Amino acid sequence: MNNVWDILEERDYIEQATFGDELKEWLGKEKTTFYIGFDPTADSLHVGHFISLMVASHMQKAGHTPILLIGGGTAMIGDPSGKTDMRKMLTKEEINHNVECFKVQMSKFLSFEGENKARIVNNADWLLDLNYVEFIRDIGVHFSVNRMLTAECFKQRLERGLSFLEFNYMLMQSYDFLELFNNYGCRLELGGNDQWSNILGGVELIRKVKQTPAFGLTFKLLTNSEGKKMGKTVSGALWLDPNKTSPYEFYQYWMNINDADVKKVLSLLTFLPMDEVNRLSSLEGSEINQAKKVAAYEITKIVHGEDEANKAKEAAEALFGQGGDISNMPTTQINKADFTGNILDVLVITNLAPSKSQARTLIAQGGISVNDIKITDINHIISEDDFTDGYVIVKKGKKVFHKVELI
């Protein structure tokens, strides 16, 4: 069995670990059960979750057994980590719907068959029926309030107000780890580095209550070379659900990353061997675009499958005069009878601008082109003569393309 620690370290996933030397040795000798938590606060996973699933996949391929913990119970409260305001509390119905959506998406990344098959567990199964007095007596006694207040996830909220509801979150997440240890022999919790304080709580709880080793490991968040989180688009988050972010838009996002981010993206979000990652990321000048094409294709293939990756690649190549098929480009169909041709109307209808006011601003800034001709007049009219084979291409900035068809 390969030591997955070496793989994660080589690909630069690891941020922090408890008892790091002991954990590395243990992962090389023992097959273990580990878990990663996902709070179902939306009906789709996004790119931030994708990196967690990649870590889980590397772990499973090395022989370890994944538990994907859906926070159906903790989502009733909301994790304060990395937040300046209290999260919106969801209803049970909203949470259950989101859980079902997660299950469908997670099945794309991990194997749910075989000796070390992944399993999906919902912490609502034990958290929602807890006796609070028993919980505080049995679990709360192991936590120091003074120490909890020094945790980063709480410190940044103290000035603006931290509710007692949220203060319970660390105890509940720690209790999740204990439950998974008791029910599945889980010894390792993984998560993004914003979960470090919560993970420490669970590790220490098991070591105190069970007098046995338990471990935690955090991996780096997906940020660009400027330290900002990746995965933000003009329309919001970069979702893994194709109905929320199309495979073409997904592909285009990775095509347009900064040169300095190529190695990180290839390392963290693809399964390419590191020799190939190093070769691609060492390309210079215009050749680095070839590395971006590989990254975009490989990442889209993992998330949406080979067929959709090929379609997105062909659509992208068609835009830059390399042949290919643009049928998979984001498209808006407009009835001829309703088509005014007014550029402001077109930008709003296609969601390239949220309002006519912002559409005017985009045009004034030189950010809109139709069929590669920059539009400078806010009263510009797209005529039927501008349509070739029934469509025109509207471009926003340098990266966002949209096809408009008349029907």
C-alpha cells in the first residue's frame, strides 16, 4: 500500500496535521477510516468542496475508507468558521433536499463499491435526538471555554457578536468524530484549514474519552496567486452541478486562470502524474496556454465526464478560430417577434448584465462586443443581418461568450 501522506505532500495538499510524524507513519502501515464533513447549505457542491473530494479520492485509492459526513444536523446551526455574520438557518425540508443533491454529485468522485467503499452518513441521525443535559454533561465537560475563545473561528466573531447557538458548533462537530469512531472505527478527520479548530476539538475529545490515538489533517484552500479564493465567476460561485454552472462555463474558467496558478490547479484538481504537472507548469510565454487547456479538460472531465469535457473543448476552440463545435456554448434563444435588437435588452435577457444600468456601464467601459466588433453606443441595435446561421456571439470582457439565437 502506498503511503498517501507522500502523495498529498507531493501535490501540496497538506496545511496542518496533528501528531504529524505519528500520522505519517500510521498511514503508511494501517488502512484507516477517515471522514470529511460537508454542510448542506446549498443544493450543489462547488469548487471549494471539489478539492475535499480530490483528497478523499487520493485517500481511497491508497486503500483507506472514506466517510462523507453530511451535516444535516449541524446545518441547523451553521458553522461560524470564516464568517463575519451568522449564517441563515435552514429548515429541515431545505436541508433534506440539499442532502439528496449532494449524494448524487458525490457518487461521481468516489467508489461506493468494494472493500473500502465510501459511505455517506448524515449527522442529523444522532444530533437531532440528543438529550441536551446529557450532552453537556458527557461532552461539554471536556472543553475549556477559555481555550475555545482563543480559536480563530470564534475570535474573529467576538467583536460583532457570537451567539451561544454557534458556540455549540465546535462541540457538535467534535461529537460527530466521536460518533464515527464508535460506529465505524473512524480515526482521522480531514478538512480545509478553516476547520482546524473544530478538528482539534474532535481529536482531543476522542483521545480523552477513548484513551486512543485519533488524528486530524487540514488541506489548503483553493486560492489564487493573490491569496483570493478561486471559483468565483461573473454569475457567482463555480458550481459542480451542470444546471447551475454549465460544463462550458466550467471549462472556460480554468482556461482563463493566471499563469502563476497553473501548477497549483494541475496538482490539486487533476490526477496527472507530478512529472507531467511539473513539465506543463514550466512552459513559458504563450505555451503556458497549452497547460491551461490540459488543466481545463482534465478538471472538466473529472467533474462532468469525458463527453462533456470534449464538447466544452470543441466549443472553446471554435471561439478562437480553431474549428470545433459551438453548440455547447451558453445560449439564449429569443423569439423573432419579441426581439427588439436593443443591446441593453440583449445583455439583460442573456444575464450578461443584471440591469440596463449595469449594461450601460459595461458598454461605456468598452466591455461588450458583438461578433468581435466592440459596441460603443448604448443605443446600438443588433439587426437580423448580424446573424449568421441564426446566431450572433456576444462577448463580455475577454472571457465571457454567449450565443444568441433567433427562433
